Amino acid sequence: MSKKAFDKIAAGLTEAIAVTRGESKPAKLHIPAEIDVRAVRKKTGLSQADFAATYGFTLSQICDWEQRRFRPLGAMRAYLMVIDSHPAEILDMLREQARRQRAA
């Protein structure tokens, strides 16, 4: 192994340890390859149709994701992660944006 490769691995391990200890933030956001859309939706207490309408998805997207025919791609997974963590706040932001657009 070259010195350069070793140094990169060592730097990555040092960063990982610091993040784990809470001493620093990760360099980039980790978006998981898979997300349980049904669990995210159920946490909100909404039906498939209501979840889709509330958060800007199509009903067919929700059905396909929940039945694992397709999986949400990168940005959609990130959006679903945020909905999972802060569903009410996201809904408030969407409503505020809609209100601003109507007022414009």
C-alpha cells in the first residue's frame, strides 16, 4: 500500500472516530440506499393517498415504493428522511410556501 493511500485511509478513520464521539460533523450526508417508505408514512398516520397529496408525491410512487417494485432515488430518499424526522415541520413549510405563491 502506498503512503498516499495509507494517509487517506488514516484520515478517514480519524474523521469517523471524531464523528462517532460527537467531536465533529460528518463531511457529507449519508443517505441510505434503502428506506422503508411504509414505515415513514405509517409514522405520520396518513393513508397512502393522503401522504402522497400532503408531501407532493404521486399515489403510484407511494404504492410502488411500499410494494418494493421501485425504490426512491437519492433526493427522494433524502426528502423521505426529513419527513420521517420532522413531518409536521415539513408540512408547515409546504403550507407556507403555498401561501406565499398564492399571495404573489
